[in-house]
Amino acid sequence: MRQLCKGNVAVVKGAILAGCRAYYGYPITPASEIAESAALYIPQVGGTFLQAESEVAAINMVYGAAAAGVRVMTASSGPGLSLMQEGMSYLAGAELPCVVVDVVRGGPGLGNIAPEQSDYFAMVKGGGHGNYRNIVLAPASVQEMADLTVLAFELADKYRNPAVVLADGFTGQMMEPLDLEYREIVAPEKLWAVKGTPETRANLISSIYLEPDQLEEHQRRLEAKYIRAHVEARHEVYQTEDAEILLVGYGIVSRVLRSTVEVARKQGLKAGLLRPITLWPFPTEALVEAASRVQKILVVELSNGQMVEDVRLAVNGKVPVEFYGRVGGNVPSVEELHAQVLERAAALV
Amino acid sequence: MADESKVGLKELEVSNNGFEVIHTKSDLFYDLYERKSELQHQTHYCPGCGHGVAHKLIAEALQELGLQDKTVFVSPVGCSVFAYYYFDVGNVQVAHGRAPASATAIKRACPDKIVISYQGDGDLAAIGTAEIVHAANRGEKISVFFVNNGIYGMTGGQMAPTTLVGEKSTTSPWGRRPANEGFPLHMSELLATLEAPVYIERVALSDNKNIMKARRAIKKALEIQRDGAGFTFVEILSPCPTIWGKDPVEARRWVLDRMVPVFPLNVFRDRKPEMPVNNAPPQRPVPDVLEITPKEGGYEGGVASHAHRFKNFTIKVAGFGGQGVLLLGQLLTEMGMREGLEVSWLPSYGPEMRSGSAHCHVCLSKNRIGSPLISHPNVLVAMNEISLRKFASQVGPGGLILYNRDALPADFEAPPKVRVICIPASEMADKLGSTKTTNIVLMGALLEETECLSPGTAMGVIEDKVKKVELLETNRKALAAGRHFIDEHAHLEALSQPDGYAE
Ligand SMILES: Cc1ncc(C[n+]2csc(CCOP(=O)(O)OP(=O)(O)O)c2C)c(N)n1
Ligand code: SF4
């Protein structure tokens, strides 16, 4: 049944559908409803909710639960994610699957609680120490807050790696219709987990490899895994077939861009939209393909320009890539973006 | 410790005072330490290191209690980071100081297993102070073995939170000065101020008698955990001959002579836990909890029919927190959904709410909704004067302002081509018996004036949200009153707008 649901609540509903039965977290605006609804729902389906003493503790609790083979998650926003970075590096190093949700707010420092997309570098490039990757998914609607959380659990288990749902203040706070379908989840068997049983007695969860050769081998294995994960790249395109200018944006921005494409087309300007759904792996191939037919790319973010670097890497100079960003919690309107598109398109002819 | 690690051997040793001592290796240790890259028959600990003795005592206790197959051992960061080389149990190595947090979650995932958090003094009493205090305070049913050697061993001899006053270390080269570095932290005493812990004891690996006491304490902690009683903590004063620059025998004596006076050996807590019984929440099927299945007697899905004479319709509701601003927006959004529209609701959130004002944006559309943030709403429902002044200029030409007052402020000028309907909704709601229904009066007016959504759908939604019969009746009256007001007054007024503008 279609229900009206808040993005943050949808995350937890998706998580429960995905078989998540453990949540460890610490409150922060604009992510707190995730902890609140986890506290309300997860114990009713036989799971564990615990409010940790800090995000540092929370992510290390996630580490413990993941080590014990449980589908586990946490959620926070900017400052909390900063505190979790060490733990995320350990999780990636020890190859522990988990889901971490970042409902991004304005930064740096305490910033504000309005939406930004300024944690792209921290999440996509790996904000912790060492060579590692997070799988990163970028929802643009309440429905996707649930659906991509489910996918995040699946990918996390498939690759034994942390998966991040990178949302923003608006997507977390807004309400939209949510359609959920219940299906029995058969949780994958985790033969590597440590559960205090005779079968798992020989297992070890660790990220320490003292010998350089051992650590190099470990990292090569991680790298190979990351390369394999490239097949998971996902994106959505809108009106790109005949587009002359390609707009690229993810999450909440992609929605405004979609409306912008419609407005631009009504006025005869052939604009199209590519929205990355996975930020890592980045939909490089799709972007290259779309770029081959356009004269210009305009990347729009709620940041000073973070994802735009990956777009530039992908198209590798074949078309000009321009950038427009708003920060501080300002979300551009359709009119504002349309003006940007007009201005940049004018320069084409 | 080299002398205890000749694996697979029973080794005879003649101790100082002439007794023969037989060393045996617990079966709980691996026969060969294959996770080590070399010297797989001995540990990596220095000769005379307390970690080796502590390991042996823990291994023997686990073995005696028959817990090998049930145990998860959490190794810290410190010299004992490689505890998993030795203990033939499930092993999890964790970040510096965070063992109690990880152990918490492991125990909660495996409540009938034995979870051990083994930590040094830097790990537990410095970087991990918060984690140990909170795990203890929650009464996690784990056993923490805290090896206090007054120094950072692994990183080569920096000051620990437990370093004695006056002791030199590489980071307290003139000796620990309380005026600069504070006093040694007494973790057992500190944790003993908490309600939840069941057992806290400090022991010392200083001499045979104290080692026997340590053995009993460790075993007792594990028994308490096995019986599910609660949080157990054994602080083990332990020699670090290497960093202390002493031979193993001197180092043990130093534990007794210098550490014990500062860290007295004691049982700080030994009692049955007095935990109030937890009322576990009722268990419900997932589809019910997630509201996938309709609530009994509630909305069952399906589309309520209504002729929507718009492609997109946007509403901004604004007022004081507590006036039902956000709720009105949610109700309208829910109605839109039930009438088969694409809908979104976006609230103001956070500190702004605390200052007392709130607003939200409602989009109703026949197409996929772009931004949920509305720059130019079709309708502004201004529930107070501040909101009227703040947001009126956003309303575009042809738009409507519903103002919760019987007249506009004298100095207020409505934006061009925007109609304003003043409706004393709060007073009307008051007369109906509940000011709380002000938002519903306004909803009635909004629906009657714009016909954007159907009043029938409104009642369906309200019936699902309002459970009390009397309150439901008041809401019904409020909705009707709002609609009636428009029929009686507003159309006439609207037609007599100075520029004659009316839809
Ligand atoms: C976040 C972080 N900071 C610093 C370190 C470096 N480090 C490793 S072990 C250690 C101190 C260990 O001392 P203690 O806990 O007393 O154990 P011991 O080696 O004495 O047994 C430090 C500071 C680290 N690994 N991680
Ligand atoms: S440095 Fe100290 S604590 Fe570390 S192994 Fe050597 S004696 Fe033990």
C-alpha cells in the first residue's frame, strides 16, 4: 500500500525489509528521524537498537555487529560522519559489510542543518585513512531512500564492504508516497563471521597485516574487488538522445535539473539530464556515452564542485565541463538553473 | 613471554627458592601460532611481560569452564593487538580504544556467547575512556580484562593515563607532573561509581600469591558472564620490563612496591545486579510494523476520485510551531496521494522550529515532482502575521493568500494580482471548542475556495489520524466551518477586489 513517508523513516523501513536487525547510532539533525524510527521499529521485529555514546562508538558497534554476521546500519550527518571515518576505514580494511547513511548538511565545522552535497569527497573518495572505497548510492526521492537502502545492504554483503547512502537534508526531511513490498529475506550465509560457535571458532576479523607483502596482497585483493564492483554502476538519463547540453547532478539536485530540462525544452533548447545513482562506482561509461553526443556539460551540485571532478575525469577533455554550485543550504530553483543553462547554451553558438 | 611459550612442551624450571615448577600450555592456545609470520612456537611478548601471564590465566579459565567454542575474543590496539595469534577462539581485532563498543554489539548479536574485551591502559583509560564507561554503565554482559602497565608499550614508552606521578616516559621526560598531565586514572574506582557493573576487581601480576588471586578473579568474571549476570571488569596491574628498563624479576617487584600502593588491590564491586526488568516491546509482523498492510479500519489504498483542474498546485503553510502548520501540510499531502497525485511535503526543520515559527511546502502534481522546495506557491496559508509579512511576496500572480485573521494589518499591502482572504480561523476554532483545529478550519476554506482536493478525502484522512470520537467531531465541524465561511463571505469579497481580479 502506498504510504506517505518521511525520507529518513523510509531508510529504516527499507533497512528492515532488507533484513537489517541492528542499528547503532547517535542523533544529529537532519538525520535524527532515522535513529528515532529505528528505535521504534527495529525492536518490534526482534532487532537491536542502541543509542551509542558517540558516533565513534556507534561505528565501532557497527563493526562488532558486522563481525558477528548481522545486517547492521548507522546513520548520521556531516560532523557525525567525520567522527566515523576511522571506523569506516577499519570496516573496509576488515571487509565488513554494513550500511552507513549520511543525510548531508551544511559544512564545514558545525555549518548548518540545511541540505548540501559537500560530503561527496569524504564518502566517495574515502574520508578515512588508507586505500579503500565505499560503495555510495545517492537517492533522490523518499522511495529511493528505501530502495537504495535495500540495495546498499545487498551490495555491502555481495562485496563485503561498507555501503553509504548519501542523501541530503531535504531528502531526509521530506515526505512523499512510499510503496513497499514485503518479501521474505534469506540473509546470505556469512561463513567468515565470528559468532562464538564451534563452526566459526577458526575465524578472524582483522585489518592488520604487519608484513608489507601481506598488506600489499590484501590491498591487491581489495582493489580487484573494487574493479569487479564497477558493474554495479547505475544512472538515470532523461531526454539525452538529442541533447546539445547535458546537465549532470545527483540526489535532490537531479530533481530540479529534470524540471529545468522540461522548461528548457519548451523553449526549444535541447537539454538532457544524466543523474548518477551510484556515486561509487561512478557511471563513467554512461557519462562518456552521453557526452559523445553533446556540446557541453553542466554539472550542478550543492557544493563548491566535488562530483564535477569525476565528471571531468570521465569525459577526459572531450567536451567542456562547466560547473554551477550553491552552498550553505541554498537549493537552486528551476528558474535559476534555467538561466544558467540559457547562458551557457548561448555561448555554444 | 619466552619462558612460557615453548609450545607443546612441558618445561621444567627451577625457581629461585628451589621449587620445581611445571609449565603447561593451555589447550585453549593454538598448538602452533600460525598467524605469526615467524617464530611460530613462541609469543611476540617480551620476556617477563604481563600480557603473557594474563593470556595464560584467561586461556586456562576459559578451558576450565569449557567455554572455548562459545568465546569471542576482542583484541585491542596495543602490544596485545595480536592476541588472536594465540587464543584458539573466535577473534575480532578492533580499533584503538573501541573494544567495549564492538564487544557490545557482538554480545548483543550473540547474547548467549562469551565476549571478552582485552585492553591496555592507553586503549581503555585514554583514547577509549568513553567507550568503557558507557559499556560499563549499560551493564553490557561482557568481561573486560584491563592490563594496566602504566605505559604505552606498543608505541615505545609514551606516558599512559595510569603512569605514576614522577615516572619518566618518552612523552614525560621530566617525570609525570600532575600540574601538567594530571594524576593517574583509577579506572576500577571510577567504574565502581556506576550502578550497573556486577563485578570489579583489581589484581596484580606481581608474585605467585597475587597471580593466584588474578586467576580467581578472571575465572569469576567469566563465570558471571556465563551466567548472564552482567558487566565484569578485572584490572590487572602488569609488568612491562622492556619499557620500564628492568629485568622480569625487578619488574614484578616494582608492580608490588610502586604500583600497588597507588592502585590498591581490592574488590570494588561484587553483587547481584539490580536491573529493573525490561519490558520488551511487543513483537509484530514486519508488514504491520512497516505499514505495508493497511491499519484496521484505515485507508486501504486505492484512488479517491476528484477532478484536479491543475497540472501543478503548490501550497505553503506557515505560522507558529504548535499551530498545526506541519500537520496541515501533511494532511493535504496525504490527501493528494490518496487522490492519485504525485505529492511532496517539505518542512522547515531544526533550530528554526525552536524559535517558534514553522512552515512547510506542499506540492501536488500530475507529473513527477522536481524540487520539493517551492519558490512561488499558488497558495500561502499564513497562520500568523509574521508569516504573512515574511512570505506574501513569494506568492505569484493569480495566487491566493489565506490569512488567519479577520482583517489584514493596516500597513500591509498584498502583492499584485494576489487575492487575500482573511478568515478568523483561530476564533472560529475556539468557538468550536478547540483552538487546535484552526488548521482544519483553514483547510476547509482552502478546499472550498480552490477545489484543489476533495473535502471527502479530507475527512477520510482526518478519520485515520484522529482516534478520539469527540475530537473527530470537532474536526468535522472545523472543516465544515471553513468551507461555510468561504461560501458566505469570501466569494463576494474576492469579486470586489480593486483590480477586479478573480479566478
Ligand atoms: C587512533 C590511534 N591513535 C594512536 C595509535 C597508536 N597506538 C598504538 S598502541 C598505542 C598505545 C598502547 O598502549 P596500551 O593500551 O597501554 O597497551 P600496551 O601496548 O601497553 O599493552 C597507541 C597510542 C593508534 N593505533 N590508533
Ligand atoms: S613492550 Fe611491555 S607490554 Fe609490550 S610486550 Fe614488551 S613487555 Fe609487554
